Amino acid sequence: MSRIFNGREIELLAPVGTFEDFKEILNSGADAFYMGGKNFNMRIHRKDHNLTDEELEQAINMAHERGKKVYITFNNMMSSGEMQESEVFLRFLERVQPDALIIQDFGAVKLIRDLGLNLNMHLSVMANVHNLSMVKLAKALGVTRVVTSREISFYDIKSFVREVPEMEYEYFIHGDMCSVHGSQCLYSGMLFGKSSNRGLCMKPCRWPYEIGEEGTKSYPLAVKDMCLYRHLPELLTSGVNSFKIEGRMRGSEYLLSIIDYYREAIDRFIEDPTGYSTDEKRSRDIYDSRVRNLSTAYAFKKPGASNIDITGEREPRVFSRAVEEFDLRQERISEIKELLKPSAAKSQGKPKLAVKVNNLEALKKACDGGADLLYLAGEVFRPDKPFRKQDIKEAMEYAAGRKLYYVLPRMTYGRQSAELAHLIPVLKELGAAGVVVGNAGELYEFHAGSLEFRGDFNLNIYNEISAGFYKEHGLSSVTLSVEADVKVVKDTLTKSDTPIEIIVQGAPAVMYLEHCLAAAEHGETSNDYCSDYCMAGPLPLKDENGIVHSVYSDQYCKNHIIPARDLCYLPVLKELAGLGASAFRIEAQHYTPEQVEAVTRIYRESIDSIETFQWNPGYEALLSEKTNRKQGLQSLNF
């Protein structure tokens, strides 16, 4: 039965892990169900979960007979081979006609459109729709619903509804959440070869850590479970269409009670909004049956420490423990070199050398060291200050003859959008080559005119179809995901018509958080009056093995957690060039200016002699000496 409030259809959406669970909750109060097949979705840890094709077809028919909807999770980051394999599955889905597919990878959107398939598309929470431009892009692509980012509030959604009322909006209301921005946690993939963007997360955010030099063991990233049962009036008046319960790994017994609680409350509010009050007994039952402690997360504001279960006393057993990052063992290098060996060289000329810097002095040193492309960080690690117009002008003068780009923020909220609208004309006026975009909304909003637009690594390019999507929408090149394994690197470079950049040195942020750890340590959020705790430099986060992961804060109070070892692909530079990499990048925001110059010079000399370059362990020792950091092949898993 259709439920309408304030002119918008309201849906209670329930998760399904197995066909048996589906049959148990089919006649519950849920209006719709989301479930996955045996492949191509974000819950593939357990082989006994998800549905076969035959079970999916039955589930769709059974739901439709009762006037209910089924959405299929086609929502992981896919390799080139998986993209090709998925065509059979997509054609099967077109035949059985679910009500929509939930999609993360923009390459999947392109594939469905290129194949001309009659399938309704929703953007997954892993597409990280967090700004109005991304909503407008989704509409332009023919997407009918967005599952909004977990980090946006009801107030944000209200603004989206005002501007794009024809779009449907889905919001998580109950269940297990993450502390890191959707699709922006890369550490599990780099450590274990099990990417959170591929449904295989090993949950390093749930490990115990020590914060600071003399910290005690705690769980500073262990976010509480979401529960909005007590806030249904705010939820219903926000404009959200679909109220989503998390829990595809939970059994039907648990789900039936949660569905029942929310169904009864939603119906009571719609029937009599002014007479509505929370059922305190049911609220207490939800609290008493909780796994973790509960929070409203970002529904009302940045929650800070109140969203974190710092003691970990209710944290379920985590199926991974802290491990050391991959080092540069010679046998590992030899195996990777052999696997990357191109069957035929893909002639692109020598790759350009790009260096991303955190301050003006570091930019000058990158020039002195021989960089071709200079990337100014748009999210500057404190205590350095953001680049001013005068800094950009001086950088342009010093970098004469080289191309300079401004790296746009990974996430673009209202403040950032307003600032970038002012910055883009300044970059054009000063003669900058272009920008490096961090999310699809930036590309949609700002792409125009003479500036070149390149794609950053956090766009999660994992196959040539995704690269092609961004090329069609105006990017001149994309950066390959740092989670890419050897086969993905080789396949994408070999098959892509889009120029591919690879981060070959440095420490890209492997966790990107709205949550400020330094403020939380003092019981504050980044929205409170700030005491600038982060200006002292990076906050050390020490795992159970004594390995320190540095946490940097930027001018927007975003937190960037970097790996303990520097990524280093110097041993396989020749192979990557032979596969057609168009540019190599040094991610150098955490380096001093002197370190930037030293490392840039090593890579400059190596690229210039790429045909004859031979790796030896002396380079590892030299890089470690120059940077005061260990080196490692952290990604490029087999």
C-alpha cells in the first residue's frame, strides 16, 4: 500500500541476506527489500549469503504479487573482467525486472546505458552523494534515486529536495555504520587485498588504537550503530522517500522486530502527525536489544565523540587484527615484475612526473627536483595554511614551463563549492593548467572553459569502463585506485583509451573522515569553538603492533589517516611505463620541502633512464633515509 506524506511517497526498506530470510520477512511491514546476487555486490564475505539467480527471480515475483518492490545490489567496485562477466547477469535482471539496481561504480552506469538495458538505476551510498551537483548529475544520467551519504544531515536533504524534487532520496535509519566517508576507506584493500569498496572490508576502523604519545588503548574509530526511531518526525518531514534499515548479515528474527517497530511508528505519524509521540516501551526494547551503543550519527549535525564507542565494550568480535604493511621483499618484487610484464608495449612516451605538495616551498623544491606536473593540495595538512591567490601566482612564476594544477577537495559541501566558484576563475586568470577533481559533483559543476580536468585516485577507478565514463564527462586523465591489484593494474592500463596516472610514491590518505579525532579527544567536534589541537602536527594513532598511523587535519577539519609505510613502486616503474601509464605521481603532502626535492630527483632520474633502469635494495635504503619513513609495496596484491 502506498503511503504519502507532504506529497512524497514514503517507503520502509528492509535488507535481505538469504532467500530463507526473505521468505520470513516478506509479509512484514516492509514496503520494499534490497538483496544481492552471488556476485557484484557489497556483502560477499559469506558464501552462504546472497541469492542465486533462481532465488532472485522467485523473490521478485513473490514481492510483486504482494505489491512490494525489490532492489538488487549491483554495488561493488568492479574489475575489468567482472564488468564483462556482469553482462550476463544484467541481461538476466532485465528479463526478471527488479524495481531498480543499486549502483556504486559509475562504470556500471555507463555499461547499462551502453548496452541499452531497460533497468532502473539508484546510486548506492558508496557513490557518496553528498552535494547538490552530484544529485543533478545523477538526474542527468537517468538515475531515479540516490542513497545519500551517511555524513549528510536532514537539513542537507531538505535543500536537495527543494532543488531537485523529482529525485527520490534514500537514507539509512538503523544499523551498522562506518566512521569513514563512503567509498573513501582504502586501508583494508591495501593491507589485505580485501577492499571495503568490493564488499570485503576487514574493518581496520574497529581495531583498538592508542592516541597520542602516551595514550591508553581505546577504539577511536569504532562508530556506534545508527538508530533514528526516536526521530521519525524529523525524518518524515525532511523529504526522504525511503527509510533504509541496514542488516544484510542479520537474521530474520532480528529484522522482523525492527521492521515492525518502524512500520508502526511511521504509520501512526502519517495518520496523526500532531498527535504523534514516541512509543517509549518500543524505544526501550530497541535499546535493550542493541549490539553496539546507539547514535543519530550525522542526521542533525557533526556528532563528534558522541558517535564513537570509545571503550569498545560492546564491540563485536572483529575478524581481523592489525598487521604490518607490505615491505619491499625482493621475491615479492620479482613476482610483481613478472606479472606486470606487458605482452606488447603500449607506446605512450615517457610518463610525466607529477608531485602533490602541501606548501609553496615544497612546490619550489618539486620544481628543482624535476617534476613535470605540480599539484597544489586543496585540502592542506595542518599546520600549513591553504594556498592563497598570491601563493598560486608565485607558484606559477616559479614553475614557468611546467603545468600547475589545483587539487580540489575529496568532498565538496556548501562552503567548498562557494570557495571553488571563486577559485576557478582565478586559476584561469593566472594561467594554471587545470584542476584535479575529487568527486563527480565537482566535474559536473565546474567543468567548462580552458582548464584541464584530471581525476584523482579517490574516484576509485578500477576498470577501463569507469575510466571511459569520466573521459566522456570531460576528464583528460584519471588516477588508478590505490587498491588496484596486479591484474587490475595490468588490465586497466592495457585496455583503457583514457590516460591513466598511477601514484608510485608517498602516502595517500587511506581513511578520510568527517570526524575530527583531535577534537574528539577533548570532548568536542570540529563544529565547536576550536582550540586548534591539530595545529601541533599529525596525531599519532598506534595499533596493537606498535605501528603508528599519522592523522592529519586540513583547513576544513577533515581528517586524513595515512599508512605507516610510504607506498613505493620504484621497483616496477619500467613495467608500468611499458603498460602505458601516462603519469607517475608522488603523493608528498607529508614530506618536508627537502624531502620533496630528494624524492622527486630520484624519480626524475629513474624515469629519464627508464629503459635501462634497474632496481636494487639501495634505492629502498636511500628513500627511507631521505624521507625518514619505511618503504613498501602496499597495494599491488596478487
